[in-house]
Amino acid sequence: MLSFDGAHIVIHLAIEAPDAKTLPVLVELDERGLPTMSLSVAMYARYLQREGARSYETLRKYVTAIGKLKDYYTLVCGSKPIEAREIGRLLEDFLHAYDHGTVLGWAPSSQNEYVLCRSAVVEYVKFVMDNGDAIWPTREIRFIEDCRVSWSGSQHAEKSLLFHTKKRLRKKTGGRKKALTGLRQYKPFPQKYLQLLLDETKNPRDRLLFSTLAFGGRRISEVLNAFTHDVFTDKEMLHFVLAHPVQSLMEWTNLSGATLRGTRKEYLKKQFGLLPRTDHGAERSALGWKGIKFDDEAALKSETYFIRNADKELVPLYREYLHEVRQRLPRRPHPYYWVNEDGEPLTLKAAAKQFDLARKRVEKKFGVSLKGYGLHSLRHYYGFYCVDVLKADLLMVQKWMGHAQISSTAVYAHISPETARDELAAAEGRKAVGAQAQGVLPSALQRHGTTALGDIDTKRLTRKMR
């Protein structure tokens, strides 16, 4: 698998490792014009992968950023001899060029892109400096040495390499501002078309999956990581447990009948010889996992909270999928709940394809346009339904959706145009009722006469005085 960016190529190399299946590596051209893998970048990427502190996608972006540094070194600085003072400014000049897009047709980078590129370059240089005893290929020795000189030659190097970020963060210095092209909003799947989408989804597996996303409010990656024992019924109610795909604790029985305890990663390795899907790298079976707020932080598990009575309504569909559909499929050595037609774990691409097919059937049958809605719009539907329709407290919605930060939940507090119109009509109605109630009193006064009312009040006051 390849990804092209500039003059270099990032290849996802299949590897045999206990913790990964692929590794992003940088391929460049040597003096003879032949493609050659960068050993230093490969060692750096593998080091980060073993550390496990960054996702595979972040590793790919790191390798791409170092590829841009090598492009700058080769194509911009390599056409003429590099003076000592220019070598000293190599890293800062590169970051400035990457930030502002001044060379090689680069577009100006965003704040996040710049910070990621700077982190990749700084950590790469530190890595090669810490591995000074490594034997690098001849073609990389000069580049690595110039990076070392540039780092060492900068006074307070790490602080110096932050100057672009600092300039951006000073709001009054006239820094570059991102042009606004419209109000950024989360796009929930339209409520009036949701049931039509489910009706046009004939496969019980897909209908159950889409319903779980829409009425359970979880991310597709969280749902597809589920094991078979995570989904069950109790007292005619559907339960869907979310657990961390790597670190969550569990208990199981092995082939010899012994009861074992450990993490899900250990369970997959000992029982099936598999890695968690978060460690599949660039393979199609790979899944991500975004940090969530668990109900049980010790076991790293959480319940799924269904809306619209879905925990009861989905029980027949759950049984149809588990006892009829899955029984006809080939059995494979894995514990995953959602599977393809071949019995292998359901991939994100396959789920998205089935959603697009159902969406297009709704468009064709009812003459509407649902372009731009994806699987994640079902989760947004859940969030807006809880806030916009149920008027639920944001702290409760945060728990239901598993947001680690309340700021992520706050985006659903956006008032929809429909709700704004309904609230305005209700306010007008209350005003009309209030005005009518005020109008009753004057008409009654006119019938009884002000003098009579005054006499009544006088007599009442006289009795109170006595």
C-alpha cells in the first residue's frame, strides 16, 4: 500500500511483530535513481510504534513530515554547497517554509499541521542523536549529520524551534487567519428520513448496526470492536457493552477448562493468536479507537444508553441476526460480533458501503438528496435528539455519548431552525393567552361598573378594619 506526497513515497510495509502488522516507511531515490527505504526513518517509526503512545495514522503523518524535510534538504538546499550558517538554520528554515508554503509548491499549513510536523522533526532528530552509535547507510550520513549540527547550532534549540507556534498564538500581531467559509456544524442524519433508511436496509445485520449507531449514539469504530459476549439480552432488553479493545479487563476459559484473567489484548493473543484491530496498521481490518469516558474506569467498560425505546424494539432484530444470519455464515477463529459474509470481522469500509447503498435507495425512491451524510451522522442524530428534542442536561448527554470532555458535547447545544421556529410560535401563543386573560378583567369591570367595584372594595376594607 502506497501514499504519495511530494517527491517521496510512504509505503505501508508488512512486518512480523508481536504488536503490529504493518509499518509506515519512507522510500526515496538514491544516487542511481533507484527506490530505497530510509533506514533511519524506518527505525524511528518502529521505535514510536513499540512505544505505543501514538496511533498508526499519526505515525504515517510523522513519516510524511520527515519526508518533506528530506525533500527540502535535497531539492532546495542540495542544489548548492550548504554553508555552516545555513546548516545551523536548516530545521528552522524548513519549518518556516512548511508553515508558510514558500517552496516546492507547498500550501501554507494549518496550526495543527505545523505542530505535528514540528513534533515529528524534533523527535526524529533527537532519535538519531540518541542513536549515535548506529551504522547509517552512506546516503543518509550527511543528512543526519546536518540535522545534528542544525539542532546543536541553534541556541536553546528546542525553544527556538517553537517560534512559529508562538507567533501564531499572539492574537494581536496580525498573524494569518483562516478564512471562514460558513458556520461549522455537526450534521445529524435527518430525523424524518431515518426510519426510511432503516426500512430500505434489508440485511438484518446492517439494520441492527445502523439502529445501534442512531439510537445508541456510539462511534462506528467502538461498535465494530465489540466481542460476541458484549451484546446480549436480559429481561427482554438489549444490552451493548463498550470496552477498550486493548486494555479492558476480562475473564475467559481456555481449552483446558482453566479460568484466566487479563486484558483483551492478552485474550486475543492466547485464544486466537490475533492482535487487537487497533494494531492492524494499514490493513483493511484495522479500526481506530478514540478516547471515551467509561462508566467503569477500572475495567474500562461502559453501557450503551438507547433512546426511543430501542433497547426493547431491537431485541427481535438482534435474535434474527445472531441465531439466523450468523448461523449460515462460515465460522472463523475470532470473537467479534459483527462479521462479513465470509465470517471474517466486518470492516469499516464494508459497513460504510452498505450505508451508502441504503442512502441511495432512499434518495431514488423518495426523490430527496442525502449527499454528505455518512455513518457518523447517525451518532450526531443521537446527540441532537437528546439535546434538541429531549432537552436533556449536557452532563447526562456527555455520559450517554461517552465524551471525555464536556466541550465535545456542547456542540450539540446548537439550536436547530425547527426548534427555533417552534419555540417562537410557543412564545407567541403564551403572549396571546396572557393578553386575552388581561382583556377579561376590563370587560368585567365595564359590566359591573367602577363605582360598584369601588363600593365592594370599601365595604371589604371596612369589615377588615372592624
